[in-house]
Amino acid sequence: MSQQSFADFAYSNRKRKTKREEFLDIMDEVIVWEEWTSLVLPYYPNSNRGCPTRGAEVMLRMYLLQNWFNLSDEGVEDAIYDSYAFRKFMGINFLEGQASDATTLCKFRKLLDENGITKQFFDCIKQFLEKHGKIMHGGSIVDATIVAAPSSTKNAEGKRDPKMHQVKKGNQWYFGERVHTGVDAGTGYIHSVEVTAANVNERDVVPQLVRKDDEVVYGDAGYCGIEKRKDIKQDEHLSKIDWRVNTQKPYRKNAWKPGPGTQWYNYMEYQKSRVRSKVENLFS
């Protein structure tokens, strides 16, 4: 057991916990650290030679903090020094050691990505949610967003990342990749993720995002006409799905006169958007 510091004694007399600390306490309890760490250890460098490495679990906790709170490598390092809740979750006592630096975290994240460990983490989370009845079935929401990447060729290879591509959206050009997500319509939890180059049409990836037991799928106007696609019509399951997609709104340009028909149209589009809005929280 690590030695308590003066900060630990001082914080033990607080009147209440912050929401951040309560969240981290719950995550610390529900995550099976032995299982998750065992996924990392086969690829994690040992400390037989050179400088001793940080423990795999410590680096994993730092990596999760970065993702949960949307922090940069330097940002999460600073937050650990600044936040008692972060230090407690990390198990760091400054009397005994220091937090890992941003460069170490960057290398650890690269190790996870190159060996497909993040996909295994995602599968573990889905199994946990399924086991505890936190995911509903029968309906999904699909959406996609563009993640920008450096377009400069001023690097060692003198060229752009071959996995990225440019695409025009609206009146602006983007260079990067497109992240496609399938979200449970009832709870808003992600159940499927696909990553493609930015120029891949979002409708092309929908079959990989729809679950076998889905009967209804919601989407924004970018998915209009998906039920007419040849690959959708020929698929036994996808052809029977109720595609509740938000359509374009011509009445915004005064193309439609106000009336009962327009009011009903607005109401139906509003109901679709109420369900579909769950996916927007992922990209905000």
C-alpha cells in the first residue's frame, strides 16, 4: 500500500466528491484491469535493458483519462499534476514517483493502435454493456464525421498519408479520414465503428454499421435514398429495414406554402431528429 501524502489527508476531510471523481471511482471499479492489462502485456516493452518502463496498467489508466476527457498528450500530463482526482485514479503519489510524460503516452497509444488492442477494448466494453442490459436492440442511428489530418508534405517521406484523402463538403475542402458510427437508438451507446478515407461515401459503409436484429435505422439527410441502392435492395435483411432518414427541407426556401401538410411534415422530421440527436453527442 502506497504512503499517504499530506494532500490525501487534506482531501479526506472534504464535504463531498466532485462529479469527476465519482465517475473515475466507478470506472476504477467496473473495469477488469487484469483482463485489460493482459491484452497489452504481450506487446509492452520490458525493462530488462535500458531505462525502466512504466507499468502497463499505469499507462493504460493515463490513456483512458485522455480519451474520457478529450485531452492532448501534454494536456493529460498537466491535468494529472493539477487534479487530485486524476492522481488518485492513476495511483500516483509524488512522494514515490512522477507521472509519465507526453512522449511516453504518445508511444503507448501508437503501440495500442498498431496491434489492434483498442478494438479489443471496444469489444470488452460492448460485452460489459450487453451483459448488464445497458444496450437495447431493434434500432440504430448511423452517422459519420470527417477527422482532419495534416496535409503538408514536409516530412521524412515527402508525401501525405496514403490512408487519408481529400473531400469537398459544402464549399470547403477537407483532408483526412471519415469515422462512421452505428449507435443504439435506445441508449445512445456506440456498437459499431468503421474508419475510411474522407472521400468514401457514408452510405457505402452503412451495411457494416447495421446490426442483424435492427428493424429501424435513423440517419441525417446525407443518407437520403439509401433504400434505393442496389446493395440494399438485394440484401434480405437491409431491404426490410424501416429507413427513417431526415430529408431535405425545401420549405426553408419558401418552396412550400404553410398548411396542414407542411406542419405534419415538420412534425415527422422533428420526431426523427429527436431520436437521431443521440449520435450528435459523439462528435461535439
